[in-house]
Amino acid sequence: MTETDLRERIARELAGARQRTGLLTGCVDEADLVAQHSPLMSPLVWDLAHVANQEELWLLREVGGREPMHPEIDPLYDAFEHPRSERPTLPLLPPDEARSYGHEVRGRVLDLLERSRFDGSRLLEGGFAFGMIAQHEVQHDETMLITHQIRTGAPVLAAAPPPPAAADASRLPREVIVPGGPFTMGTSTQPWALDNERPAHTVQVDPFFIDTTPVTCGAYAEFIADGGYDEPRWWTADGWEHRQRAGLSAPLYWSRDGGQWLRTAFGRTEAITPAEPVMHVCWYEADAYARWAGRRLPTEAEWEKAARFDPVTGLTRSYPWGEQEPDGSRANLGQAFLRPAPAGSYPAGAAPCGARQLIGDVWEWTSSDLLPYPGFTAWPYREYSEVFFGPEYKVLRGGSFAVSPVACRSTFRNWDYPIRRQIFAGFRTARSAEVEVESS
Ligand SMILES: [Fe+2]
């Protein structure tokens, strides 16, 4: 990519992120912007100024060498100084000031972009710092969409068109096989990949079967109807304790109307769509479902091998379908439909193993803890990933309908506590394949 092309791409990604931020914060009134809809979430007005503050910090100050514009507000928007539950009590910038701060920063960033060369420092190489900031803002666009899902009251987001369904979906096999052997996991070459996705390394994976599509609402309703939430044997000890303490009995936002399950999304209540991937289940629920089905969650390495490994060439692809960037023909991304597409959609986005919808639709819980890859180095700051490594967090893969393509790679790693349900997360299940032993 030439410097001009890279500059244009960066400007396009930054503009796209800001357009979405504007939509998510422009469709509610001032009172709604400063309100906290859940202790799990920031007020939307915090996200609004925080994305601008990070943009100022990394691009204007670190890359551009500028002095801080408003040093007194830095601590307010440092995610590590104040947990989300505390943020509404801070003297945050009011909505108008937050918007004009963001506007001012962006104007200066576009000037800086015009003058920047993409070499000479690691932050500038391949436009990394600009790419990191574009990804940061779209990640907050997903966070803000979660806040929209949590908020109560009349709908404010326009109803979206239905996502596409594939004609052959009902004829798909339930599962597909992924051959055993080594494959290359992670990346050392994607310029905007974040530190936890690096470096590329070889991983040995035994052969396994994985669901062709994410688990659907219809299949999950069968688990509920079969008493899945009442049987401790399907749950880990921690999971059962949490299920009892939290009173879990169905996915978050599901409710019962006679014999029918309903779900509420962005202020609208409707019957569940049986073919749609289930979401708003925590890791413990996903794990219990998998045991009930006689299966298990895939490991993170299995998930990535299913998504990227091409058994014909032995090479690891960038995306399930190859090297082309995601677009609307291959994956449900970018908040276009505000819901996952029916299971089996996007045949053009299938992986070589035949699995579909690995990218987009719903984040997928894996069985793995968030751990560093061999050779990991924190970059550009420890708080991006390193402070989260350990057994408390489970890895999610693949991105959801709420993720923008710029922050969705087959190497991208997300993580959360195993009790979290507000995120747009579902799962698919796996099982080990019998290894054929040659007789001698
Ligand atoms: Fe952030």
C-alpha cells in the first residue's frame, strides 16, 4: 500500500468510527447521555470524551509531540483510574464540550496525518498508532451499543433491515472436521494487529469436529426445556454456584410469554428467532450447554485453526475466506443489522473446513483463559493486554455484528469474565475426533 493509500485508508476508518459514535450519541437526549444505565457501563458522555482523549494522547502527543490540550481532564478519562461504576460521579465534560473536544482533536489529527510519514518509529510504522486509535473508537462504538441494549425506554435506534439468510442453510452438516497437525497461530505481519495477537507461532492441534454454525436460539431453547438450568451435572462447580446465586434461567433479555420465548433488543420485544445464533449467555451457560449436548467449547487454538487453516496449502489465511478484507458479502459486521444473521448465512465467508460465520454475528466463547503467546511483548502500553493475562478471563473470538471490520481479524482476541452476559456473545461447540492409530 502506498503512503497516499494508507493515509486515505486511515482517514476513512477514522471518519467511519466517528460517524457511528455520532449516531450512537446523537439519538439520545442530554439526560440520557449523562445517565448511567448499568454499573457495568459508563455514561455515554464518558465514552464520547474518552475516545477523543485517547486520540489526543496517542496521536497528537505521542506521535505529534504536542503539549496536552487540557491536562486536567486526563485522569477523568483514564479507564484504569476510575472503574465504570464510579464514572458518573466524576466532573465529566458536559455533552457539548465533549463533542467539541472530540471535533478539535480530530481536526488536528487530520492535519498531522497529512504530514506524517509511516516509518522512523514503531508507532508510525504501517500507520500503527492511527490504526490503533481507529480500532479503539469502534471498540467503544460496540461498548456504546451494549449501553443502548441495556437502557430501558422507547427505542431510539432505527429498526434495521433483516440480515441475509443462505438458501442452503437447512442442508448444512451439523459439524465439520478440522484435521490434526501444526498450524500458524497469531500474526507477526498484520500491521494493525495488537500486542496480544503477536507473534505468529506454531501450535499443534489434534483433529476435532466443530459446529458448522454458532449454536442457535432454537437449540438453546431445547437445553432450557430439557431442564439444563436445573441439572448441576452439566455445570462446573463455579458455574453451578453462579447459576444459583445469579438466578440464571435463560439468556439475558429473554422472557417467557406462555409457551413462547421472547427477547428484547434495543427497546423492541419480539419472539425469538429459532435459527438465529443465541447471544447474551455467559461462559458458564455456554459451557453447560456444550456438556448437555455431549460436547465441549473449542479451545482458542482450535477456533483459530478452524477459521484460518487451509489444509490444501497448509497455510494460515488472514480470514476464513482468504486474504480479502471483510465486506457485506462475507460477514455481518459494523452494526448494519443490529442482530446476528440466521445460522448458515454468508456461504461466501465460509472457512476451508466448511464452518460459517466465524467472523461477525456473535462473539464466540472459547474454553481458553487469556494468556500471552510465546514471545509476547507488551506494546505500546502494558494496560492494553498484559495486565489482564491470567485465569480470570476467558477468550472470545470472531467479533459480533456490532464490531467494525477494522477491529475484526481472525487473530483478534477479546476477553471477559465468565459471568458476563451483556456482551454480544454466543458460542459454538466442538468435540475431539478419534485419532486413527496405525496398526503395526
Ligand atoms: Fe478505551
